[in-house]
Amino acid sequence: MTSASGSIDINGAHLNHRQHRTLEALFSHPTPHNLHWAEVRHLFEAVGGVTEEHNGHIRISVGESAEMFDPNHGKDLTTEQVVDLRRMLKDSGFDPSAA
């Protein structure tokens, strides 16, 4: 559902167009190979929490789930990271196909 401010409300979170597009990309099939960490980080800052650890790893939390990710100094996510993030989002009610 789109609010008056133009944000998209999913499971109580207000996502802007860019965040919503990233959410849809995470759930697209086949698994995308061009998702950038900056985009994913921006999405998770809106739906949960993001903390950068001293070792460069990123702790991402949403709902009851929290996991550590290693961005590998690259800008793109691996297939395994996409699958893990997709599971976290789905388990917390952020599945765009259910909206």
C-alpha cells in the first residue's frame, strides 16, 4: 500500500521507491547477481537494523533474526547472501509477493 508521502508500507515499515525496488530484487527469480551492498544496507536500515563491526563484517537484524555478513570488500552480494537475506525477510513478514 502506498502512503500519501509516496512511501510503500510493508509490515509496518515505510519503504521509499528505491528500498522497495531492492526488496523486490532480493526476491526475484533467478537470484540476482547485481545487488549492491549499499542498496541492501539502505533497505535493512528501514526494516530492521544494520551495525558495522570493527572487523568490517555487517550485522543485519530484522524481526527476531540477526546474522553477520562479510561484504568481502566487493560491492555485489553472493548468491548465498541473497538467499540468507531473503529467508530473514520472509521470516519477518517482508515478502513482496504477499503484500
